[in-house]
Amino acid sequence: MHCAGELVIDGKTLEHVLGTPLEPLLAQLGSQCGSVVICRASPSQKAAIVRMMAEFEVRSSLSRTCFLTFRVLMYWVHLPHSQALTAC
């Protein structure tokens, strides 16, 4: 299932989700969104998101939707901080 909406999540929220039982729910939600924007996140949080989505992609049969979301996340991880702010 794919929703037309977008997801914006910040580093403060990621502090409460990453490394908890909520992580798979975030991966599932992100895979169903048209785009995902991660803002004000540390480099380690961005790396954790990429790992989380890669693991979700392996376990998921929704590979097309998940792959697109994963590509969006990879784009944001590789953007320098100043470019990420101007891209928003």
C-alpha cells in the first residue's frame, strides 16, 4: 500500500524511535509514503535510518515502494548540511 502523503521527521523524534520496538513501525510508515524528509538529525541517526530501511527492504515484499523511499533517504544522508537546509 502506498499513501500519497509525505513524512517529515526530526532528530529529536528519532531519539525516541531508533533502537526501540517502534523502529519497524517507522520503517513501514516510511515505505508507504511518497517521500521522507529527515531534518536536524545527527550523522549517526541518518546512518541508522539507512540501515533500518535496508533491513526493512530485505524483509519486505514491497520492494518497489521501499526502494524509492530508501533512495530518498540515501539522497538526504549524502547532502551536506547547508544544502539540506536550502533544499527544504
